[in-house]
Amino acid sequence: MASPADPAPNGGENENRLTRALGLLCGLLLFGLIALTCTDVVTRYWFNAPINGAFELTELLLAALIFAALPLTTAASQHVEVDLLAGLASRSARRIMNGLAALISSVVLAVIAWRLTLHGLRLFEDGSVTNSLTLPLAPVAWLAALSCAASAVIALLRGFRPSDEA
């Protein structure tokens, strides 16, 4: 099984660049979370001066990290799976089950993307912002929607790609 950092088997240089860009984004978001949390703890307990809005920033960074990592997780087939029937099924039956699971996952992710897009539009129209820092919330919803849409496409493509395990 190829890791997300490995080149795509079908010569997808653009896919490899996107994977690296998302990996870099996830690393930067994680570094930002670590730096923010450490700095907030130090300033809070040593100097009695917590960072204003640290909780809000942590929430936004964590949401961005989770959704930025979703396409990487989907591309690497690293979602949690329960294979109750896989051991009993024939090779062709496993292939059909994988395709069906990919189709269902893709549809669910596409519906979530659609609902997140609508939610982001509502947040934008309402001018919804965070409480302390007044940061807009709509871009986070749109990032989540884009991530779910990309994951839906990836899940569908991966489900119907021949694999060694099927």
C-alpha cells in the first residue's frame, strides 16, 4: 500500500503535488496549534496573561486540520473500517463490496459537502463571526465542504481502482 507521500501509481504528478501541499498545510496547522497552546499555557501560568481568543483560534485551527487531513486519509484508505464479511467472501465478492462501500462513502461525503456549502452560505449571509476575535466562520465551513467534496471524488475513484487486497 502506498503512503500519501509516495508518488501516485498512475503517474499522477498533480495528485502527488496536491498530496504534498495538503500534507504541508496539515503540518503547518498542527504546528500552529502546538505553538498557540504552548504559548498560551506559558503566558497564562507564568505571566498571568493568557492569549485573548486562544480558545477560538484552537477551535478554528483544529477544524481546519481535521478537514484538511480528510482527503489525505481517504486517499491513503486509512479510515476506520469493519470488515465483518471480507474473510468469508470470495475475491470477486470483496471487489463488489469495496465498490459498493466506495459508492456509499462517496454519496455520504457529497451530501455532507453540499450541506456544509449551504451552511457556509448561511453563515456568510448572517455575518457570523467568533465571539472574542470576530473572525468570520463561513470560510471554515467552505473549507470543510471543499474537503468533503474532494474526499467524495477520491473515495469513488479509489473504490473502483483494482487493488491487491480485493
